[in-house]
Amino acid sequence: MQPRHPERASEPNGRTLALDLGKVRVGVAVDDGLGLLAHPRGVLRATNRPALLRAIARLASEEGAARILVGLPVDMRGHEGDAAKLARREAQAIADATGLSVELWDERMTTLSAARSLASSGVRGEKAKRRIDEAAAVAILQSWLDARAHRRRSGR
């Protein structure tokens, strides 16, 4: 499930950059460096693929990312469709463009969670539409960080 570069045998310590892939925009989030909290980093335009890959590589470098997390769209039963196949191809392209380990993470319910979070913060309407991709990236990353912390606490 994880496009990786084989020479990267062990998971490096460092920040994690998360992406919520879309056809028009890619939401971006990064962890706090401690691996506890996800923070929004805006959106990247997704309409020009080569420019997008360069922007992701530049951002990963600027943020000191050791790995990239890409949301994997699956249905409520965990089945993958065309969108998941596309996400897998894009994840591999991102791994190739950045030289970083790329992990796919189940993004079920993240857009709904992001919309609820924005609404509870008083962000609605057009402003919410502009921030939903970024908020979804935050939800993806926070879910991954929480699962990772749980695995560490339980010794897995």
C-alpha cells in the first residue's frame, strides 16, 4: 500500500507532510515536528501536474519533511475504486519527484470531518469551500498521527 524508494529501509525521524489530492487543488498540512499536531499549510494548484510535483518537492524541502502522507480515497467498506487507483499513481509520482517515502492513508470521512470542523469554527460558505482541501489534509494527517501515537502506546 505504500509507494516507497527501496533504499529507504527504515522510517526516518522528521516532519510529515500530508496531501489531500484533488483535481483542482491539493490540500496541504504538516505536523508540528513533535508528531503530535497537524497544521494547515494552504493549497497547491493541481491543474499542471509537473508544476504540482515541483511545488510538492519544494514544500517538502522547505518544511524539512522526512515523509509524505497521501490520502487514499476508499468507499465506506474499504474498497478501492478509480479514485484510489489514481491516488496510488500520484503517490508514486510524488515519491519519484521528491525522493521521500510516501505512505497512503485511508481518508474516509476526512472531508466530512473537515467541513464540520470549519463550521464549528464559524467558517461557512465560500470561505469554507476555499479551505476544505486544506482542512481535509489536516484531518488526514491528524488521524495518522493519532494512530501512530496509539501504536506506540500499545507497543505495536
